[in-house]
Amino acid sequence: MLYDLHELQRSFLTPLANFTDTGSQIFSNPYSPLAYTPMSRQISAMYELVHRLGKDYEKPLWGLGQTQIDGKTVAVTEHTAMQKSFCNLVHFRRDAGHAMDDPKILLVAPLSGHHATLLRDTVRALLPAHNVYVTDWLDARMVPASAGTFTLNDYVRYVQEFIRLLGPDVHVMSVCQPTVPTLAAVSLMAANNEPCLPRSMIMMGGPIDCRKSPTQVNRLATTKPYSWFQDNVIHRVPSRYPGAGRQVYPGFLQHAGFLAMNPDRHVRSHYDFYMDLLKGDNDDAEAHRRFYNEYNAVLDMPAEFYLDTIKTVFQEYQLPCGTWQIDGQTVNPAAISNVALLTIEGELDDISGQGQTQAAHDLCSGIPQAIRQHYTAPGCGHYGIFSGRRWRETICPKIAQFIREIP
């Protein structure tokens, strides 16, 4: 019912968003005579602010058509290496002949509300020196109900399939939420003596052991019973979508949760955007647009996956407690012995607290000390681990060095 009410609200807001978009153009376009009237800049800025607050945000494009290798511009094309019901494995294929022997990276993106394009800056920084594949998760409302359910254990199986496809020379890099299923996938493969283990695991800002330095996100999951999440955040997809009838955790609810975590920061950001428009500061205004085009674009998560994650990761801590079983087999990270491990945390991370990712080292006791490292990025928040200046200038080079120094 809530999802249907949301769709009804969107039907009312869409005409307003379209009207204010047109109004903003009329009062700002240099070819419009109204752009030269008194108060035109204030009117245009207000119209655009209202438009951006009311519009729908679609999944952004990757926009990574080229990269720089050895000072030369090299074309990059997106190629779907494997297609699954709930995920496409996307390969950013660089032009043939350009560093084809660079390390191969499987970048496991979060399935936690935002699209995989949130890792655009991650991919952009990796591309010049790496052969990059990304898990591009689909919006559950666009997946027909006939495709069946998708659980946390299914996520683990997907990661295993992608590793087997890319071969034993691949380096698996997981950001935030997927650190847990990625560690589970490799643990099971190692326990079964599979020959196609990855060369390394790079785990960044993930909730491997949420008992350490719990954050607001962790506290929400533990202060509410499992039944509360079932009853309050799970809804059925309306009939106008391909996934009609599927149970999901809707993107609009997740987005409301994101905003509620730091409401003052978002209000201030939109006020600053309005003032930038008044001052004609186009660079800062465009940076705001780019950020919120990505931040406001959300997807629906399969209900089974979300509820499994709440229970397995945040309430019962099954991975660090050694109680997680998949297909009757216990997930045991200690079985991993010849896969290098690098964990990365942000000093100011308010999503995955200090020590939650580093806990992987205690669990992976079979990995020799010579091929494991941990790095805490000073002054770095959650998103700064994989996006922005610190990511590009400090963290990405550390990952590249770690990969290339593996014996």
C-alpha cells in the first residue's frame, strides 16, 4: 500500500518538476528575454531547486568512455561479460593493445540502495592500470517475479560464479556491504579446494564484525527486532513495473533513511547550491548536481536479500561467530591460506566503524602475515575510501602497489 501511495505522490510531483524545470530555463537561458529581467537569477535558482527536490532520478550512466594510459587517451567501452537475473557483470574494456597484461580486478559493488555507478570514481582511478570488471546490480522492481527470489546466499553464489569466470589471476575488491558475502564466497571455495581462487581480496569499509565500534547503522539493526523490518520496510512492487508483486525494500524508503542520518548536512548543501546559483558559481553548482544525481538515484532491493543481511550480518554476526551455513557448509575464513588480504578503513567512517573491516584478519588466520596488510585512511569518511581526492591520490595507489607486490 505504501508503495502505491508513493507512486501516486510521484504522479502529482512530476508535473511540478517539469514546470519548474521549464521555468528555470526560461529565466536563465541567454536567448530568453526573461533572463534579463529583475530578480531573474533568484527566480531561476528557486525553480531549479524545486525541480531537483521533486524530480525522479534515474540510474546515471557510467560515462567512462576513455582513460589515460602512459599519457595517451585510450577509448573504453562497456561490455556485459555475464548476465544474471539480478546482476550484470560489466567489463570496462580498454582498446586492444593497451596494457592488456594489467592486473584483473573484480569490483564487487554494494547492493545497498544506490546503483553500482556510485563507484564511478573508483573505476575511473583503477582503469589506467587495471583491467576492471564490476557487478552492476539490477533494480529489483525491474526483475520479473518469475525470476524467483534473491537471498544473501545467492549473492555469495554470484560472486563465486564471477570469480570462476575471470580465472585464478583475478583480484577481488569489495566495497562496504559486499565484504561479507565476498569473504564467504572465497572461504567456501578455499574449503572445497577449488583451483580458481583469486590472488587477493581487497576489503574496504565493510561490516565484517559489527560488534566492533557500532555505528548508527548498526544500532538501528539491533534496536529493532527482525519482525519490525519484515512488517515496516518490506512492500510489494506496483503493477506498472516488470517486477510487479515482488517483495522489496523500496529505494524511496532507503533514500529517506540516508537523508535522516545527516539531515542538517543535506539542508545546508541545498542552501549552498541555491546561493551558488545566485552568485553564478557554476563549478560548485555543477558539482552539487553531479553528487545528488548519483545520491538520489536509488534501487529497490530484494526483500529476501535485505532481511537475510539484517539477520546474518547485523543481528546474529554469523560470519565472525562461525555460525553461517550455506548449502549445509559452514563458512570458515580460516580455510583461506594462499589469497593475499588487504583491508582498508576510514578514520571517520560513520557507516562501518573502526575495526569492523580489520576483523577479517582475525578470521583469516590461515593467511601468512607476509601477504596481508591493513590501512586506516586518516581524516577519511565512508565515501572518501572509494571516491574523491584521498581515494585517487592515496588509497588507489596503495591498492595498486599491494597487488603488484604479491609473491
